[in-house]
Amino acid sequence: MEKARIYIDSEPIDVKERRLTGAQLRALVTPPADNLWRDINDAQDHLVEPTEPVAIENNMRFFTDRPRVIYIDKVPYEVRTAALTGTQLRHLATPPVPAGHGIWKDIQDDLDDPIETGEIVAVINGDRFFTKPLPLKKIHVTVNRRPVTVHGAEQTGLSIKETAIAQSVPIKMDFLLSRKDGLRFKPVGDTENIRVRKDDEFRANDGDDNS
């Protein structure tokens, strides 16, 4: 009888049986799983009870809550899920992966784009991830209606003014900075951390001009 290939927690397993109970499916992995779900596309995943018979089909996918250890920058972390989002991976690390860093799954001879924030990543025991700083993206904004290019989205009020002055905007370091938010400008303190977006509008003045 030809074997069918199924996947439990993304691990391929070949089985010859055409029908297995939930308990038998749980026993196919080590250590055996306490709970097992059938992965159903575009529908609620189904919790398979231990005594429930399952008709086996090729490429069926299941996942469990058994503990598994993954590594982020060589540090082990225990998780009890077969999939994590990019955000969950970033916050699993201690300390969390900073915004200016990307996180990659360590795949031999393959360096793809970093894992996106909402991207869902299948994880198995022993998976390795690594982080590193991302290249600082050039972002074009305006300060007092003059074009200014900042490097990286993470800025402070002080760094915006420093960059603007370096790019010949006629302001001084002690000027008050504000950023347009809707129809109004909101103050930005020198030490305030902000995330800059493309085409942000800033205004800097000596405090006497509120126009």
C-alpha cells in the first residue's frame, strides 16, 4: 500500500494507515503532543480528540502545542506553537529585537528578505533565527517647507533639527519643533522619540512665530 505523507508541526511523516485516531496521530511525534489540531485552509482549525478517527489524505497538515526550542541569536527559547508571527518572534527575544533590526530564519545557502512584522513563520524544534541592523532607509520630509532627507524612521526632535541644519535649513538648535498631525502641528521635544513617515511636515521656530 502506498504511503501518504502528512505534516505535523511542519515535519513530514509518511504513514501507511488510511485511518488514524487523534491519539495515534499525537504519538507520531516526539515527545507526544497533548493537543493536536487539523490545519484547515480558510476555516477554523479543528481540534482532533484522542478517540476521533481521521481519514488520512496526502499532504494533510496538523499542528500541536508540544514544547519546542528555537534559537534567536544563539539563545534558546521554548515555545508551544507551530507558527509565530514576525512580531511574536521579535518580542520572544530578551531583550526584544529593536525596530532598527531585521530578523531572519537561518536557512543554509539562503538569505532572503527579513521576516515581516505580520508574516506567519512555521517553526519546528531546533529552528534558528538571527538578527542584524537593517540599512537605514532614506525618508524625505520637509522642515519649514524645505526638503530634508533623514536616514532611518527612528528619530528624535533633536536629530530632525540637526539633520535640517546640516542640509541648509535656516533654523537653530534651540528652535521649537512641531510635526503636522491632521490639520494641526503638535510639538516634538528634543529627546522625544518619534517614527518618521515619508512626506512628514515639520515646523521649527524660535517660539515667537506660531503661524
